[in-house]
Amino acid sequence: MSHNEDFAIIAKPGDKVSDLSTPRPIIDEDRLAANIARVQSYMDKHSLNFRPHIKTHKIPALAAAQIAAGARGINCQKITEAEVFAAAGFDDILITFNILGAEKLARLAALNDRIAALKVVADSAVTVDGLAAHFASRKPLTVLVECDTGGGRCGVQTPAEAAALAARIAAAPSLVFGGLLTYPKIGGAAEVERFASETLALLKAAGIDCPVVSNGGTPSLFDAHLVTSATEHRAGTYIYNDRSMVRAGHCTEDDCAMHVLATVVSRPTADRAVIDAGSKSLTSDLLGFADFGTVVGYPEGVITGLSEEHGVIDLSRCNGKRPEIGEKIRIIPNHTCVISNLFDTMVFHRDGVVTRVEEVAARGLVW
Amino acid sequence: MSHNEDFAIIAKPGDKVSDLSTPRPIIDEDRLAANIARVQSYMDKHSLNFRPHIKTHKIPALAAAQIAAGARGINCQKITEAEVFAAAGFDDILITFNILGAEKLARLAALNDRIAALKVVADSAVTVDGLAAHFASRKPLTVLVECDTGGGRCGVQTPAEAAALAARIAAAPSLVFGGLLTYPKIGGAAEVERFASETLALLKAAGIDCPVVSNGGTPSLFDAHLVTSATEHRAGTYIYNDRSMVRAGHCTEDDCAMHVLATVVSRPTADRAVIDAGSKSLTSDLLGFADFGTVVGYPEGVITGLSEEHGVIDLSRCNGKRPEIGEKIRIIPNHTCVISNLFDTMVFHRDGVVTRVEEVAARGLVW
């Protein structure tokens, strides 16, 4: 055995999903295709460029399907992810990260030489100056200004800061100002629009052209058109969907393309089932939930705890049948993107029959 | 790039840890060696067989160091982990899991043929009967009865159930009853001892020999001698240690051999630092904490949130210096075992100079 698992050992087309060894995430092809089509149709309707974030799946074949549906360009979160996708032929890549440090800058420059359109973001003079220095006498790099529009993570805090940083980028001979990057809180379209439009006014007054306003996120994706300044939207999770997206109102449980297949391995008490999916399969991401996923077919079952290779389901609220030892069940996970990062391969199926096994090509790569 | 990362790209002996690209878990060789020695010395003093759990590191070279120090046998949580370690020459392996299903049983039988001493656990008649049927006309399999001694996960609930299941195993021609498996709550040695001694009395009355009482866990490891019925102890986390083990009183921060190296990539406000280690590097395991790790050198910094590739540190309680953009910092993670499951390679160092890079050989293997 090695990390290059023999795909045929895991599954091959025609196998029944119900015969797969567990724990194993599985992707429903029809739901996947419907999720891609539904979101692309919305973006087309509102004339928004759509740039899928590949962090959710890390699989070039899925990004190709997103592009085939009409997406233009992709979004990566790490240079190493971008390297995998560049090698697979993608030539318009936005890396939404502040790139710092000699080793990363060297790899970034090599990548910039290799593909047609590479863009990164920056939210500080330190990052901009580092990029400007490293790209001097190289092919210019396009840099967007990351704005904190309520997410409370990275990003300049005010339109004035955004405009000042844009001017700093525009003034650097080795850099090209590529636009603004925003990310709304759930329901925060108005806040994004206020930040973006105020910044655009400042940029206009300064004579700085802003070619792109890139907004993002799946939870409020169908509010994207309310950000009238935006020229594009980025989203990742929509392709698989998960329990957190159901809660956000983005989709229903029937739109969740990823299930985690697990086996009941113990029923120590009448009210307790233990499955073979723990934090090394489902991750401990709660995303505000108190439990670790939805048990398909047993909606009253509550996954109250995970250890590394076990999940404990409290059945005390189940009035009808309860899962038996040996029974295979499916979990709708809280968060799909982190699960993709645990498995070297992903199994796809249609109506419970395996269609393909894809390598999760950008899984687990360090920067 | 592929999953078989070029180790030399990541690090090579002699490199400075401070030059590594981040995020990157690093292991302090001296702390590692001291952790191995300290626990083995305790087990030797109390004449307890020590069986390290390899889930924490998943690296054969580290298990070899544990065996060289005096451990006898290893503990795995999955058949695929055991396959990797069997291929590396380990021939006494306990898999602490209820094995069910045709595919897993076939692999288990192949493994049983390959190594000298393979043992599994069971906590139900369904599991025992499945093993008994599959191993009929094969080399007999040794099975321990898993007992729920307060953990609330798998395991028979009472000494009477334990004795009955032991009798069922002993009566199966293809199985060998291997003993009892227990796991204490923190501070729960007395409960383990009560359960084990009552079961041993029942077994004695039934004329069933019980060769092993295997107790486990790092949090209460130094109470292992209080379980006077125990013949062996299993533990994994002690080799690296982590924040949860500091809280449990097992060790101090200075005994934590794993740090996660991260870079400050943004300082959007005076009170906020953002690092490049998120849930895909640190995992979301809280283990009862409200935050995601201890920031070495900035003890007042609180890692309040993780997204996939970012961690947000609240600096509002820091009175002295605050980390700058570009600064590399170290995190003592809440839980080491799940971090080993994210990285294909692990970097070791002594006093900040890289000593070796090991493949995390059993990482991410599905069953």
C-alpha cells in the first residue's frame, strides 16, 4: 500500500456503492451536474463571470466540467493547488491568498511564467512590496486588493485603505492592479456593495482603472446579483453542497452530492450506535452545528461525538427502526471541503453504481 | 507535484526549520526521544507490557524506536494501517476495531496469515460470529473482548456481557480468546479495575483463561499501575503530546514534540493576526477547548477561528509585542493525531535544524 492507492482496489465502474469498504465519501453524478448547471445558469442570467473555487474538490476533471458549463477561470487557495491545475491545462487562476516568503515567491514567479493569467491578492503594503520586489524584471503579476467586507478574516478595513493599496500596486512597475476582492457575510450583499462602490469612487477620482470586482461564497450565492458593482463571483462548496449550505438556505438535502458512507460497527446500548467514520473521515468541523452531520434515513439520530475512527450516534430520539450492526448508512457532512482534503481518491456514482474514481490531485499539498 | 512529494523540496537534513515553507508540522527529536523514554521507563517499573498506538504518527521508523525502547507489539486502528506496519516488519499487531464485512474480513485473513501475532477486538455476537465464520478452516484469529469502561463508545456494558462474549469466542474453533480490552475515562482507573476484576472472576468460574487485560490511553497513562488487573497498556499521543495532554496533566508544554509552523500573512487590525494554518493544517478538533491551539511566544493570543487555509488570532489580550506580517510562529495543536493524518510527510528537527523527513506511510488510508 502507498498513497498511490490502486484505484481498482477501492472501486471500479459498475461496482455497487453498497459493496464499497467504509468509511468512504461518495459523489452523486446527477446531483453534481445539477449543482454545476444551476449555479452557472444563475451567473449567466446575471452576466456575472463565474470563477469556481477548486478547494472543495481538488480534482481537475471537475474544474473542467465547471469550465465546460461556462465558468471562466478558477480560484485556488494555495500555490501548490494552482500548480496542479496549471499542469492540467488551466491558464486563468486566481490565488486568494497573501503570498509571502522567498520560497513561495519563487514558486509564484515560476507559475506566472507558465500560465496566461495568474492573479493573487494582497491586503497590506508588506505583501505588495514583497511582490513588487520579487517580480521586478520578471513578467508582471496581477494583484487584487482583498477587502474585509464582514468576514473578519483578511482584508483591508476601509474603502480608503483599499484605494491606497490599489494605488501602491498600480505604482509598482512589476505589478498590475487587478481589482477588488470581497466576501460577504451571509446576507451581507449590501455591505459588500457599499464597500465596493465607495472604493470604486475613490479609484475613479484617483484615475485608477478597476477591471474586476470579485465577490465570493456559496452561502449567499443567489444574492450575488445584489452586489451590482461585482463583475465576477467565486464559489466552491456549491458543487458538492453540504449540511451547512442546507442551513444557509442555498440548497436542500437532496442537492447534497457528497455522502459519507459508513458502517455501523457497534450497538453497545439500545440508544447508541457506533460507526466507522470519525474525525479522520468526517473532520471535526462543526460550522456552528452541535453535531457532526445528518444521518440519511435516520433523521432523529444525532452524531454526538467523533473519535478518530469512530462516530457515536445517539438514537434515543428514534421512534421507528434503528440501524443494526453491519448496516451501511450515509452521512451528509457538515462541510465537504475539508473531507476532500482527507481522501486521496473520490468515488463517483449514479443511482448507487460506481461511474468513476478520480484522484484528489491537489489533496494535502503543503504550500 | 503528486502525493509523492519530493522530500527534498520540503526539507533536507541541515536545513533551518525557520526557512521551511508553511504551514508545516515539525517534530522535536529530543522531546520525541524523551517522551518515548519516560513512558517506557514507567511501564518497565510497573512490569506492564507497553503497546504503542501508531495512529498518532503512522510512521514505521517511530514505531521501531518505540519497540527499541522496550515496547512489545503495536496497536493499529485500521487494517490498512496494520498492512503498512506488517510490510515494515512488525509482527505483533492489535487492531482495536470491530471488523465487519466481506472485504475487510478477506484482508484481515490475509494479514493474519502474514504475521506472527494478529489480534482484533469484538463487542458483539454479530462481530464474533462474522469472524468465526470467515476464519473457519483458516489460521485461527485471536479476539479480545472490548469493554466500555466509561468511554461511552464501543464495548460491552457489563462484566456479565464480557464473560458471555469471551465464552462465545472461546467456543469458536476458528477463534482464540485473547483477553479484555479497556479504556478509562480520565481518572477512571478504579472503574476499569472494577470491570476487569469482576469479569476475570466470572471467567475463572467458567474455566476460561484470560491471558491479557489491555488498558489504554495517554491522558491517564501514569495511573496505569492502579489498574492492577492490567497486563498491558496502549497509548499513542504520548509520543508527540499536545495541548489536550497538557490540560490532562500528562505533560507540560515543554514536552510537546509537535509544533505547527505557520506564517502571519495578514494583520488587518491592531487586534487581529491571520496565519496560513487553518482547518486543513490544524484540524477543527477542539477536544473541549474553545480555541484551536496555543501560540508559542504569544500566550495571550487566542486562535479564535479557522477557515480552511487561514487561522484568526485575537491579539487583544497581548500587552507586549504582537506578531508582524511575515513572522513565523509556532502552534501547539489541540490534538496531534489528526494532524498526522493531513500531511504526507513529517519533518523532524533538533534545535531548529532539520534531521530527517519521514513519509507518513499510513496516512489517509481507507480501510
